[in-house]
Amino acid sequence: MTSVNLRQQKLEQQRQIMEQKMRQKRQTPGMVQASDVRTVSAKGQNGFQSRSTSATNRGRELHGYDGPLQYTMAPGNPDSVISQQLNNHLHEEDLEYQMETLSLSADDHPDMEDEESTPISPQTPDNAVNQSVGPASESAGFVSINPEEREREGDVEGNLESFVLEPGCQRVHYKCRITRDRKGMDRGLYPTYFLHLERDYGKKVFLLAGRKRKKSATSNYLISTDPTDLSRGGESYVGKLRSNLLGTHFTVYDNGLSPRRGESREDWKKNSARQELAAIVYETNVLGFKGPRKMTVILPGMTQDHKRVQISPQDQHESLLECWRNKTMDNLIELHNKTPVWNDDTQSYVLNFHGRVTQASVKNFQIVHDSDVDYIVMQFGRVAEDVFTMDYRYPMCAVQAFAIALSSFDSKLACE
């Protein structure tokens, strides 16, 4: 009993220290904050049918960081440097090789998802006078242009297990809330996350629960529709989120069977083949720039009747991540986080969350398609110590959006 009490005391001390660090970091200015500027809405509903999604040219580019190379990366500058994007893959391979050489794994480094990432530097960019200081001209996509087609709030339709895996309906806004439970002996390091759908008059409908597996070489989150059973063999298990060694690449799977050696493709597909629902890529921060995270989300495309294209790779070469690396984007949708705008008045990066986000955090983000940045496919942000809002729209489903949010909680060695 004495050893158990000592362990509980040590865990409690660690939890208090981590909470104190989080509070200190959140007091540091410069994180992504919410803006209350009212804007006009846009379309976005019909642009997700299956097709190749090459990025479109934007009117301007706003860098999501403020560092020593901010001026040298300005267009037309004779001292400009070449973007590091092409070398990200090589840097990741070098980092992975070094970590494997040192035998570093998730078990050697206790999960630190409770701590906030390094705050964004509050210093004003050198060329800030030439940049927009607020999102007054950006659109939000929350209210339809045509009043008769105004979005309605989402609700659970039919069976819960089916609802969380089906793409959301068009012109429907699913407003959700994620709560983080860190009570208990291990939940300071391995908290449980609960997803609820918000309804009128403060009512909530439970959708999903997720928790990180303890004994796993890489981050591995199990997702279930039963908050009391988060095991992979449970009847309510609906999917999982798995990362690479560095925590920069994530893949979302449903509850189907993974491909087994020696099994033919036909037999495997007959036995409920496992589908890849999404892939998330966080841009590595090898130069140590301060600023909002940059992320890419790859989703299966949509058919003419608004059904998700089934992606069931039998080997790694057919995976969503590999298709994205090879620019084989047929039947896939590529999304990115919306670039925050630097605000001189608040000395921070801001996005318009329309009151859904109230606290600044490097985890706050909005996901959009390059062809229509006004249509917010998903947004996520902090409202309290352990409470976050998570909203999504067509073509996402609840499991996809929840898994993307879980990837944001996970620690990222190469992105901090």
C-alpha cells in the first residue's frame, strides 16, 4: 500500500507541474486567437466530388510564422531563399534514422499531449506594414449566401455506429465539443477524450470516445462509441488513429480487417476489408520557426451520389500517404489549414471562429479546400482548460474529424 500511495503522490505532483506549465504558456501572447469580425459566407458544398485536387493559385501568401527569414522569403526580394518544403521528407528520414539509432520510442518518452506546444512568438514581422493586420476581408462560410438555404444544425440520424462513419449531409453544420478527462492514476499522461454533439438549450449527445494505447511504439488511439469500452476487440470499436515515429504523419482507419499475408485481394475484401478514412500530415519545423502549425489533410473523394470512395490499400504503396507523396490524387481530396493573419493590435495570429473558440492556442485551426477557402470543412479550438469545440461539415464524418482533433493533441517531436 505504501508503494501505491507514493506512486499516486508522484503522479499527482507531475500532473500539477504540467498544469502549471500549461497555464504559463497560455499566458504568453502570440498564439492563434479568435476574431469576432463578421463576414460573408460562401458556397463550398459541391466542390468535393471525386477528382484530382491540385492546389490553386492564391492572391497572396501569408506565412504562419515570424522568424529571422521572414523578410528574406518575401516575393521579389533579391536575398530570398528557396523553400524548405522539398527537403522535408529528407529531414524526416534523417530524424527517424537518428531516433531509431538511439532506440527512442513512445515508451521512452512519456506522452506530453497535456502540455501546450511552444507559443508563437509575439514579435511583429519586419514587413508587417505591408501585410493585412486583421481578417476583416476573409469569409467564414458559416452562413449561406441564400437565406433560404441557411445551414441547419446537425443531429444524430439512425444508428450511432453508422452515423459516425457516414459523411455529413450537405448544408448541415455539426457543432461538437471535446472534453479531456485526466483524472485517475494514468490519465495525466493518457487522458480519455469524449466527443459530444451539441444540441439546443445546452443539451449534448454522446458520439465517440478515444484514448491512446499505452504499450505502443508509435502513437495509437482507439476510437469507440462506448465510453466504457475502449478496447480494439470491443463491439463498439469503430476505428483508430496511428502515427509515424516522429508524430508528423497520421492515418485514420475504420474497424475493418487489416490485410493478411497469403490472403487474396478478393477474399480479403469479402471479409470487411479495412478502409483508410483520412491521412494527416504536419509540416516539420526543422528550422525552429515560431508560428501556427501547418497541416495537410487527405480524404477519400466523393461520388456523384455523395458517397465516400472506398480506399482499402492492400500494401503501403496504395495508402493515402503514399498516393499524396506521389501526387496520385485521383479519387482523393487534399485540404489544408487556413492561414492565420497577423494582427498588429493584438500582436498575435487570428482566425474568425465566430464565437466558437475563446482561448488562444497553437492547436486552434480551420481546415479548408484551396478552391474555396471560405467554406470551413472543419474547425477546432480551445474554450477552457480541458474543453474544446470541434465543428465539421460535408464531406467529413464524425470519426474523421475526431481523429484529426486527436492528432492535434498528440506530441510532435519534429514540429515543436
